Amino acid sequence: MSITREEKPAWAALPRFVRADAERLLGAQVLRGVRKYGGYGPSATYDLTLADGRHAFFKGVYPLPAGSGVIWNLDEEERVYAELGDLLAPWAPTYFGSFRRDGWHALLLEALDGVKVPPWTRALAERALRSYAEFHASTIDQPLPEWLPRDQHLESTGYWKPLTTDRAQTERLVATCAAPGMGKRANDWLAAHGAALIAAEQPLAAIRRFALLHFDTHPRTTFASTSGPCAFSIGPSPAPGRPSSILRPSPNRLPARAGRVRRR
């Protein structure tokens, strides 16, 4: 099966002023820019090798042609890194700055590295979950900006009840299990644990204490580690909520890179 990648120009093909402004913010010459694929839009994303031995991540948006259906949200992402940096460290890449010129808007971040998984080991899975818990716990009752929504976590309440008690929803989920025998195992697992999961999510609607949650966990944003904390590319969507409200299953929302996180 072929995978369609979004189009991205080579680093050398970007306007000269874009490359110059990136070097100015990073304080070093860019020796090489390698296109990074993934994400939900055709943003200009590159892993930059710098003359001083560091690596950085460039994410930029640019003027769109007339009639384009693309909607950029880099303003929100910049605000998250710029205003929440103290709360995000050390679980998010360092923010080096941003620039805007002639319709371009770009962020420069610390580049992280990881090894793709599965297969997961128990130790890696526990380390990833522990890092999430530490990140959430570190922000409980901390002052958070008013622009962060206080109700986004409510989307995660009432999730398990229809999934485990509505037969049509259960069958749709089980049908996604392609491996032989996995559908029955999934159905049996839901039957065995559904009541406990429903009971566990009920308190989320009555939250009184907030932590800063990630709300965008998927393979392209999670870098699990064999030592030290995991790192997460935060994106534009963190919001206050109860820490346990982030733990719900989705095929696109599971940590999917592991290995020692290199802050290059």
C-alpha cells in the first residue's frame, strides 16, 4: 500500500530571508535541512543540522494560493510554547523563538529523537505513562492563563459507557481488529472491564482541581525514553483538566516512539 506524503519544498528552495531569519534565531549556520513528514497539513517542517553541532526543528507556514482549504493554527501553537514554557519543561522541546515576514510565520524548537515502536516493552510503557503523570502532577493547582479552555476535558467524560453498553458502538470498535481472534479478545476485555472504566470516568465531570493536560497524544508527538522523562511535542491543544481524563484509547492517540530521547 502506497503512502501519500504532503508536498514540501527542499530547505534550499525556501526564500533566502526565511533561512536567514532561522539562522539568526538559532545563532548558528544551518548546514543541512531535512524534510520531516507527518502531521495534518502541508506546513514546512525540517530537521536542521547546525554548524555548532546542534539540531533544531523548523515549523513554518506560508502564504496560501487563492481557494486553498488549508487553515493554519501556528499562532495557537506559538502561544503555547511562548507562554507555557516554564510549565512544559522538561517534557516538551525548548522553544527558541519565532519570526514573521512576508506572509511567512515560523517556529524554531529543540529537535528530539526517538526510535519507533511497537513492539512495546513493559518498562517503556510504564516510563511513558509515568512521564505523563509527572507532567500532569507538576501543574496541579498552578496558575494557568485565562485563554486556556476550562471545559475541554469534558469531552473525555461519558466516553466508556456508550462504548461498552451500546452494542452497535461495541461492534464497530471490535470490527477494527484485523488480526485473527483479536475481535473476540477485545469484546471480552470490554465486557470484563467496562463497569470499572465507567465508574472511573464519572468524577471527571465534577472536577474542582486542574492540571495542564496534553490532549494531542499520537505517534508523531510522543518520544518515549529508556532513561529519563519522555518528551512530548505539545502542539496547539493543551488545556486544563483532571489528569486521568487524558487516558482513553484511540488508534491515533498512543505513544509510538521509544528509545533514549536525545536532546540534540
